[in-house]
Amino acid sequence: MKLTSSTMQLPQQLGNTANQGKLSQNGQSQSLSPSFSDRLEDGLKQVANAQNSAATMAQNYELGLENDLAKVMVGQQVSSLAFQLTLNVRNKALSAYKDIMNMPV
């Protein structure tokens, strides 16, 4: 199985989180990693890219440009899992929001 650049980014992203919270010269904490919204946006773009890639591979297979059916099927499974993960994260965030809104003040 060939490792793609998105697969190789995970250890790099994990290493970046270890550098969070370093102190600047004046003692204030400075963030070296992207914000939550940036990470969320990047994640959604990666899911969209996986879906587009899977659709392109499937179309190429149907046209006879791609001969490796296993590669096409793996691409579709990766796309499906990425979408399911995104959907579950959204559901958890929505559930947490509802719990917070229902808290008595």
C-alpha cells in the first residue's frame, strides 16, 4: 500500500501539537499551531479532497483509464470513512451544544 502525503501529515500534525504553549520573551503564551477553526477547515478540505479523488478514480476505472480495482475500492472506503468521521464529529459537537444550552443558569 502506498502512503500518500495526507497519510504522512498525521505524525507531523501530532508533533506540532507538542510545540503548543511555548512562552515568548515577555512571558506570554504564544500559539505556534493553527487555531481550532483552521484545523477544522483543513479537515473538511481533506475530506472533500478524498471524496473528489475517489469519484475521479471511479470515473477513470469506468472509462478504462484505471486498471487497479483494489485502488479504486480503497479510495472509496477512505472517502466513506472520512465522511463518517466528519459526521460523527458534527453530531458530538451538536450534542455538546444542546447540553450547554439546556444547562440551568
